[in-house]
Amino acid sequence: MLVTLVLGTVHGFSVLLVPLQEALALPRAQVSLLYSLALVAITLAVFGGHRWYARGPAWLLVITTCCLAASGLWLCGRAQGWGWLLLGYSLVFGLSNGFGYGYCLQLAGQVLARSRGLAMGAVTATYAVGSVVFAYVGGRHLDGGTVEAVLLALAAAILLIGLLAAGLLALAGVRFESVSLEPGSDMPALPLAKVLRYWLAYLSAVFAGLMAIGHAAGIALADGASTDLSNQAAAMVGVGSTLGGFAAGWLVDRAGSRRLLIGLPLLSTLALVVLALSGGPLATVALLSLAGFSYGAVIAVYPVAIADDFGARGPQVYGLVFTAWGLAGLCAPWSAGLLFDWRADYRVALLLAAIVAAASAGFAGAYRLGGRG
């Protein structure tokens, strides 16, 4: 949870959006692309990371990951242009972020198998807490400081927390236990059609949340919020995501995942439609928080549903399905930036995200995804 706390700061990127746009004198879509490409890098790391989870003790993998993440942010702090930010933030920080998140999530689910939903939900929820802390603390420091100082401070925090987490894991003496997936073993063939159904449902489920997270501060500013309130909007999306992760983790252990996989995207649809059609800064913050709650719950439920459905192949299948998150991460924030540059508001983008979220509920219901419930 400590590791995902500091890595989750990536989802507080929206507080950097306007300062970076002003500093670099670039269109919002191009600045948004830094976050979108970081999500693509996170996806690639989660997709291929399961091959490395059993290569060493947990403490060693964690400290290595945090050192790489900190070095990427240090490079960003020293960057002189968009290309260097792309290298440091989107590539180095993104890849190490994805590996750390995927590893900690699967390790928690394996070690605490009897309470898998709560364990994985807690790890995912603290990933969202990181976005809250960064949106609040980073946003406040941007008022009197620079983006460079904020990124360098974050690099130092990740390094320190990584050392603490590695020490705790060394005391626990845990490591990820590998499962043989070699051809000729007794492992059943991977049901690709079923994986594809999960992929489609997950893609459309996370689209709305990633758009809201990537542009929360910008959406609030466009609806008339002050700079302080817009930073609070970015933080409140993270608060909603945190609460959603904990709540879903607790519920899925007791009620199963099927109803949640249908109901949560519908909750996103409702929040986004109302947000697109109504106005007012406070209402915007509240509705963004609701969209964040749904997103946090969705990303907590899907790994549990996949682990229950696919057993020992769960980490491998989750890596495959998580590529949908990467595609959504590329398309959602970037398309919102493009639509904002075109329309000078977010209403079309919000309605698009609402339609996509509704499609996820349809996929989950039609394909009867998830376990009992």
C-alpha cells in the first residue's frame, strides 16, 4: 500500500496540466498526451510484468522499482522541453509505475488469498490516495513554486517511501510464488473469447474515469471554479476513487462481482450526463467525485473477478485485459483535450464518456462477466 500510494501520484497529473501548458506554450491536447502516454507505458509494464514477479524477493523488486520511478521524475525536473518530459515522465516513470502497481496488486492477492477482494481493493485504493495527496499538496506548492520543484520533491518522496516499504517487505520475508505456464503442463488453454469479453467491458468501464482524472482540474476551471477549487476537484476525484476501491473490495468478497460490473459503469454514465448538462463549480466537484468513486470501484473489482474466473492464470489474464486500460488511458484524456481545443468546453467529451460507460454495463450484462452476484 505504501508503494502504490506514492506511485498513484501519476493520477494527480491534472494539477500540472495548466502550469505545463503555460510554461511550454503548447495546446492542451499535446500536454495531455504526456499523461496519456504515461498510461500506455503503465499498461505495457502491467502486461509483461508477470514474467518478472517471481524473479526476486519482494523487497528487492520494490526498491528497484521506486529508484527507477524517482529517476524518471528527476529527469522531468531537469527537463528543458516537451521531449525530455516525454522521456522522464511518460516512459521511465510510466514503466516503473506500471510494474510497481501490477506487482503489488498481484502479490497482495496471492499472499492474502482468503481476503483477496479486500487486499486487492486496499492496494488499488491507496493508488488513488496518491492522486489525492499529490493534487492537494502539489497544487498548493504550484501556487508559490515551480513544476520543477514539485517533481523533484515527488522523486525524493518516492525514494524514501520505497526504502521504508522494502524494509517492511524484507521483515515479512515474502516473494511472489511463480506458477508454471509452460506448454505441456496441466494448465488449461487460455479461453481467448472470454478474455476478449473482459477486455471490451474493462476498456469501456475505465474510459470515463480516466478522462475525469486526467482533466478534473480543467473541467472545474471550465465550469467557473477558482484555481483552488479546481485543484480540490482533482483531489476529490481521487478521494472518490479511494472510497470506491475500499468499498468495492469489501463488497466483492461478500456479494460477488457480477452486479458491480454492471452497476458501476451505469453510475459513471449518470454522473457524466448530469455533469455535461448542468453547471456550477460545486456541482462539478461533486459529480467528478462520483465518477471517481465508480472508477476506483471498477479497477478494484475487475482484478478480483479475473482472479476468481481464471485461477492460476489470473496474473497473465489481468495483464492482457489491462491493455484495455492503456488504450482508454491514451484515448480518453487526449480526446478530451482535442474536444476542449475545438469547443472550448468539455460537454461533448463528457457525453462521449457517458455513452462509452453505458456500453460497459451492456457488455458485462450480455456476457455474464464476473462471479456470483
